Amino acid sequence: MEINGETILTGVFGYPVKHSLSPVFQNAAFRFYGLNWVYIPFEVGPENLKTAIDCIRIFSIKGVNITIPHKRETVKYLDFCDEEVKVLQVCNTIVNENGVLKGYTTDGPGFLRSLKEDGKFAPENKVVFLFGAGGSAYAIAGALVRSGISEIFICNRTEEKAKMMKEHLSGHFGFENIEVVPFEKRNDSSIWKKIDLVVNTTSVGMRYDDIMLVDPENLRQDIFVYDIVYNRETALVFYAKKKKLRFLDGCSMLIFQGAISFTLWTGLEAPIEAMKKAIDAFKIKRP
Ligand SMILES: NC(=O)c1ccc[n+]([C@@H]2O[C@H](COP(=O)([O-])OP(=O)(O)OC[C@H]3O[C@@H](n4cnc5c(N)ncnc54)[C@H](OP(=O)(O)O)[C@@H]3O)[C@@H](O)[C@H]2O)c1
């Protein structure tokens, strides 16, 4: 890649950000098209977020991704928010259109595309068990409800947050088939008999010694397992692979949410296969 006076800048704002895989696959996508664009990780501490967002205009940065911990705080500095950002109050993609900063969130649509295209799983009329009630859980639950699931069970370590998420989903989507499962009752087998899809949106699995939140006894052979953690092969993914269940890990969602950002910035279809190939070497397998 040759950087010159015409090079267009993009990147990711996060804290920490050095571990991010986005530069790997976004730069691969630019290379695929021979674009004179570059994607850089910017470590932005919380106290500098506003200044960093001002710099998008000052340095004519075409677009950035926003990651932990800035997804919520960023919303108040945008000039325009798309519908999904207004509903969820989180932003993971900014597009700079001649100084006007437009905010999008691609996590929900990225998850859904990954589930359908990589997982070949059709969510319509399915029953879902979702672990977590953090930022990604809202995006994913919202996308699943929009896609026509019939029922969702939400289970979070802090039950109050799961209850708030239930209220949010029924308030915004008019969807009532939501049950909050207390964390200590998460392995109640009467619930698991109905489940078609289990999604882990918690950070459990990011550390090597993290356990599975679901009891393997509850994972029938026809359940689809989706763990959005992407920094390593989690115990849940390892188990699903061993038992030959249908499953996806977080790298699939990571690519698709990034692919939507790529298209928002460049107007081009994202080269999914080239992006996947670029991160393959970085996946940490369990020994
Ligand atoms: N693949 C992708 O493209 C993608 C995109 C976004 C995020 N992610 C991944 O998704 C994970 C969550 O991200 P987020 O943005 O949603 O984070 P977040 O908003 O901070 O939410 C974290 C969630 O994890 C739960 N949690 C944390 N530690 C736990 C533990 N020891 N036991 C049980 N639950 C625990 C929290 O429960 P409490 O409410 O009780 O604290 C909360 O529900 C991270 O691993 C992130 O890297 C992946």
C-alpha cells in the first residue's frame, strides 16, 4: 500500500483498540478494489472522544468505526442519526459527508446477514435464547425481533438490565413474546426444549478459562449456536464444533458488520471472502 497526498483515511476509535481485527479486514477490502484508502486504529480515551470526533471533520476522515467504550457516548456528537441509532442510542459507524457526520449501527444487520448467509439459518418463527443485555444484545435482539422470530428468552447476570431490555423491545417493536429468565434458572430444561437458536452476547468466553453459560445437556443436536465473542474460540464454540452442532463464532458477525460499514463509506459491495481470508490467520484456536 502506498500512502500519498490522495490517500483517503478511515479507522476505528476505541479504548483499548490495539487488539482490533477491523484494520486487518478493512485494509484487505481496500486492497481488493485497489483503492487508495487506509484504515487505522485510533486509541481514543473517553476524555478525548469529542475532540477525536471533531478531528474527523478537521482531517477529512471519510469514516470511522466506533467500538467499546464509545458506542453510546458518540451519539450526542452526530449531526444525523439513522433510525436504528435513534432507537438503540448506539453508533458503531460514522460517515463524513462533506463535514456532516452521519451515524449508523451495523451490529444488528451484520449479525442477521451472518446468520442467514454464513449460518444458512432462517430466523422467522424461531424461538431464541439470548444471553446478555449489553450494547450488542440490544442490537441483536432488535434485529431478531424485526426478522420475525416467534419468541425470545432473555437471560442476564444482572436481571434488572434484562427487564429493561424487555421493556425496550416491547416499547419499540410492539413485540410481547419476551420472557426474562433469572440467571440462576438459565438451565431450566423446560425452556430449552423449545429453543431453536441460542446466542451468547455476553463477554463470557473472552478469557481462556471462561466456562459455558449453558449446560451442554440443553444443547440438542438441532439447536443453532451463535457466540458473538470473536477474540478466541470460546468453550461454547469448541463444544458446538465437537458435537457437530450448527454454529457460528463472532468472526462471522464481525466481518458482516464491517462489510456494511465498508459499503456506507465507499458505496461498493464488500468483498466478504477477501475480508474473511484476511482474519483467518488471527483466529486463536483452543489447544
Ligand atoms: N462479533 C462482533 O461483531 C461483536 C460486536 C459487538 C460486540 N461483540 C462482543 O460481544 C461481547 C459483549 O459486548 P457488548 O458491547 O455487548 O458489551 P457490554 O455492553 O459491556 O455487555 C456485556 C454483557 O456481558 C455480561 N457479562 C459480563 N461478564 C459476565 C460474567 N462473568 N457472567 C455473566 N455475564 C457477564 C454483562 O452482564 P451484566 O449486565 O450483568 O454486567 C452484559 O450483559 C464482547 O465480547 C464483544 O467483543 C462482538
